[in-house]
Amino acid sequence: MSASQLVLGVKLRDDARFDNFHGDRNADAAARLKSACEQAGAVPVIVICGDADTGKSHLLQAACHLAEQKGQSAVCVSIEELLPFGPESLAGLEAQAVICVDDLELIAGQEDWEEAVFHLYNRVNDHGNLMIVSLSELPGSLPFGLQDLVSRLRHGLTIQLGINRDDDRLRILMARAEQRGLVLGDDVAAFILKRAPRKLADLLAILDRLDENSLRAQRRLTIPFVKSVLGW
């Protein structure tokens, strides 16, 4: 399967944009990324580092949306999804103006993949395009065997994300509810946040479930209704 075929199957989430990346903890990081994306040729690569659930994938897709708004081509691929297709799946991506590669830490220690990413970086640089990657940790803290790749990743802009605090998670929950047209009172939001898993993805999945049940039952989101839906 060629890279062009894979790219056709990639669909950006419409809600993954800079203007709906909520929460104060990583607001400055998002602003730095947006600024770097708007300055053509400022850096050869941008590395976004952070634990799971810090919004790395959201920001990669936001960068693609921004590029498309400017009339540029963009693609966002996940290493996790590309692994079954082998390193050759990266071929041709350098033709895009913005190339975002998520979960790059998954290829650390795999010689063939590291070589492929290294050569992709060089091709992107030769084309004068921008490569943005996400990593769970700083490049030097991961078990990459190809030090030339580590050197290239260190050569660009590194943006570190932090774990969202409870007030950020509350703000994200409220904002996502508003986007869906849900009326979520402060008391209900606080009730959900107190009992929901800490992982943001799980919290938003709960909101999806409540939205679906609210529509089906034609009920407002109240604490008794939330209890009945979630079994709390």
C-alpha cells in the first residue's frame, strides 16, 4: 500500500483545531506551535513531547487544519496505524507542505523504521516543507539507535506539554459540551469530573455517552439523569 493510498484514508477531526484547544496548562505551548507553523521555513522540524492524554494528537491535527486554511497541503499519520504496512509507507509524504507524524516513539529501536524516518526528514527538508512529530518523551530520552535521527529531532523546535490539571479538565469538558449544544451546569460538570476516570479521553467518551442518551430520552443533563445513565 502506497503512502498516497494511506493518506486518502486519513480524516482530520473537525474539532481538533487551535481555537478549541482548551485549558490553561498547555495554552502557551499551543500558541508556540501555531506561531511556528505560521512562520514558513522558521524551523525544519517541530517535536511535541508529552505524556498520553496531553493533547499531542489534537495539536498535530490543528496544525494540519491551519495549513489547509492557508491553502497548503497537509497530512497527519499515526505510526501506530502505519506499523503493519512497514517503513515504505512513509514514501511520498514529503510532497505535503506540512507532514505530521504521531506516536513516533513507537519506532524507537527499530532500525528500518528509524532509517525511514531519518530519510523522510531529509526529503522534507530538501522540499522546504515542515515536519511535526509527537513523542512521549524528549528525543534523547528514548531508545533510538540512530543518533543522526536524534540529532535531527533536537535541531528543531521542541514543545513540551504537561498533564492537564482538574480545572483544565473541567474547562475542556464544559467547552466540549457547549460545542455539542449540551447544557451542562456547573454542578453536573463537577459531579462528572469527581467520579470520571482521570484520562481525558475517557472523560470525553462519557460526555459522548451522555449526549447520546440525552437525545434519545429527550432529557436534560441533571445529576439524577447522569447517575441513571452511568450507574453511579
